[in-house]
Amino acid sequence: MTSRDPGLQPERTSLAWRRTLLALLVCDFFIWRSWTSSLAHHAGEIEGSSLGLGIASTVAAAATAVIGGCVLYRGFRLRGTTAPPALLMRTATAAVLALALATLASILLGT
């Protein structure tokens, strides 16, 4: 019985996860920047748009941490040709959706 040669697919998948994580970190940075400028505008008081942006930045940071955990889990635990567990994919999807909603909220509240 011959073993299956995965080719370069696992490496391409790993690189895609890393690029996604980098894009999410950049998105987090812009949400955080918007929140800090809103705090400066409101003289350090958390009110109005500052509160919403603070919540959005917290959600974005948590979502990025979850995605980072998924990337690490996939990189260290799932070497080879095994498919990721469904729970991992659902968690990653929920985190990306949460980050997308946080980004939309920061855009709407930042204007």
C-alpha cells in the first residue's frame, strides 16, 4: 500500500491562514486607532461613540486571538493530510464574522 503524497497543498493552506491572520491584525490596528482617537476627542471619557468603539476593539482583539489559536492549532497539531475538525472551522468562522461586525461598527461609529 502506497502512502498518499499531499504535495504542496498543506504548505499553501498554512500560508493562507497566516496571511489571513496578518490581515486581521491590521484590521485590529485600525479599530484600535479609531478608538484611541475617539477617546482623545472626548477628553478621555468613555461615552457615546467611544464606548461602542471600545466594545468593537475588544471583540476584534478576542476574535483575532481565537483565529491565532486556530492557526497555531492547525500548524502544530494537524501536520500532514488530516482535515481540520469541524469545531475548529466553526470557531474560526464565528471569529471572522465577529471581527467583521466589529469592523463595521467601528466604521459606523467612527464617522
